[in-house]
Amino acid sequence: MFDATELTVSAPPTPRPPLGRILDLDDVRTDLYEGHSYVGAVPRIFGGQAVGQAVIAAGRTVAPDRTVHSIRCTFVHPGRPETPIEYHVDRVRDGRSFTTRSVRAIQGDDVILLATVSFQATETGLSHQTPTFDAPPPSATTEFDNGADGSNSAGADWLARLRENVAVDFQFPDEHPRIANLRGETRPPFQQAWVRTAERLSDDPLSQAAGFAYASDLFLLSSVLPPHALTTDRPGLQLASLDHSVWFHAPFRSDMWHLYEQEGVWTGGGRALTRGHLFSRDGVLMASTTQEGVVRVRETTT
């Protein structure tokens, strides 16, 4: 799957549909659903789309009193936006507290995604969380291109095309590391963004969870690049997700602002490991993510 931050400054051939339509699936028969993709400016589907659609497919086979608490995915093969995706759901277990579903996303003869989605009945228990964030609220943030005093047209173009192609609204509380990297400067492997879905979603908790599952893939793998002064459009740089996991700590509206903190934990051997935390505006930890991906840098000749 592609990391949406790979987008080049080419206009999408057709307007992006609302996220609710992207996540919606056709019922084919029991435990089989079909999803469709947005044909945008890149030849592969956005990984977050497959993750979000897998959440919807699994959730349609689960009792409504259970909410998704985790999804663990392996990206097997790049997805083609022009081809429908079949989501095959296996009802692995229906327990007293937890429900487990396995999902295979298939295009033609290719399995593009394997996912395990787990749901839980509501219960109470011990409670604590990682320390809260330090960032100004989204209303006080500057636009991405202003982080370079409005002078970086490449940064501004990248931002505009990203918003056109991905159904996520975002603001950066500080200068994004990409701007420093464009200047040839290094930064720590850490970045923050206020995120929400680009459109309002249904009040249904499953749709809201799928909304963040979609958004959770945005920027995450690129958090390993700042120490190397690299940007996603560098010639010879390959970025691709291998696996992706999301843990939902509480129900929340993904169409409202949350702060997404991302950290590039490790790179080596052509791979990278990242993790993220999603906080509500009042500092409550709502979700956590991890992702491993391919990160390769090949020298190019001009």
C-alpha cells in the first residue's frame, strides 16, 4: 500500500468522493462485501482505505453492543484503485466479552490485505494513560506552508494535493519536519498533527472507528525521515507499509479534532518501525497505532 505522503504535485483526475462513500461497502452475500476505491493521482490505493473498509466489513457481522477495540493488518500486495475489493469475513470467535473476525481483502487473484479485527462488550476496569501532549489547539495553529514563512512553494503544493487526494483534514501545531528537511536540515523522528476526517460521518460508532482507521495511516511511516533530512518525494526513496495496527481505547468521533503524535522508533535493514498516539483536545488518550514499513534509499542517476 502507498503512504499518502508520497503524492507528487499532480492534480487528481476526478474529485474525491466523501469519506462516508469511500468506506461504504456493498453486501454481496453473507460475510462477503465489496468496496470501491477513489481513482486519484497515484496508481495504488491508500492503505488507510483498506484498513477502514476492513473495519466496516468485520463490524457488519458483529452484534451492535460490541465496539471495535483493535485491528491488526498485514499489507500483502499493492491495491489497484480501478478494481473493486472483495472483503471476505471469517467469524473466528464470539465469546462472552470479545468477538474476533478475520478479514481477507482480495482483488482478482491477489490478496492485498489480511486483518484481524477484535470487538469488546463494554466493561469497566483499572485506568491510566501515557502523559498527555503539549501542543496549541487547532484553532491556533498555522498552515503548513506558513511554517516556512510562506516561501516554500513545493511544501504548499504538496499540502494542497494531499488534501485533494486523501479524505483527512489536518493542521500542524508547529513547523512540519518536512519543511526543515527541504532546507537540508535534520530533525528528531517525531511529528504532530491535528487530524479529523474531511467530512462529517455517521453517528454510528463503527463508522467513526473506521474513519480513524482510515486516517491513522496518514504521515505515520514518514515520521522516520526527519533525522535523515529526507522527504517522501526524494528520487530513489521507497516507502511502503508492511503492517499496521490500531488500538481503540474508547469510542470517539473521528470527525472531530484530535492530536496525532507520531514517532519513528527505529530504522535499519530497509525497514522502519513507527508508533502513534491519538489524544482528544482535553488530553485523553483515545487510540494508539504502530506500523512497520519498507524504507529504501537508492541512488539515482541524472
